[in-house]
Amino acid sequence: MKRIRLPRHLRRRFLPLPLPFWLRAVSIALGWLLVVIGIVGLFLPVLQGGLSLALGFALLSISSQWVHLKLRGWMGRWPAIWKRMERFRRRLHGWLHRTAGAPPSAPPDPPTAG
């Protein structure tokens, strides 16, 4: 069965929910740490450089629109890899939002005498 593609202006856009500030700061710091480890890992045989770079850029692209657009431009040559990375990014963003970004539930109302 052939899948029918809608025109671009009729497709649903992926609009991620905003992450809390503290989670954004942690993901930026961890993303840059993984990028640095990945760059070092490219020259040292002990570390996995490519994997660390991919994870670091995925974390950074969740927090920064600029990094996401740059990464999308760089990965234009390899659309299959970009699709896998984008799928991973969306899953990671959803998981982060569900686990840490969910607002705490309100305590139950005390019973009133009436």
C-alpha cells in the first residue's frame, strides 16, 4: 500500500513542549561535555568518539534551536542517518519532558465541615 504524502503546508509540525530551565541547562552542559569527550575520543582509541559526538549533538539540539538547524544542515548528505537521529531526538525529548518536566500533582483538598 502506497503512503500518500500531504503537501508541506498541510502536514502537522513537530512542536516540542518547552523544557524547564534547569533541565535545559543540564542538557546543554552534558551535551557540551559529550562533544568534548567525542572530540578527544576521535584521537584516542579507548573512547568512542563518534557515539559521544552523536549523543552530545542530540542533547544540544534538544535545548538549542540554533544547534538543531546547524546539525540538520550538516546531516543533509546523509538523510537516513538524519532520520534516525531525529527519531532519537524526539524520543529523548519526550522522555525528558515526561520524567522531569511534568508538574507535580496538587495535594488533595482537605474535607470541609458542612
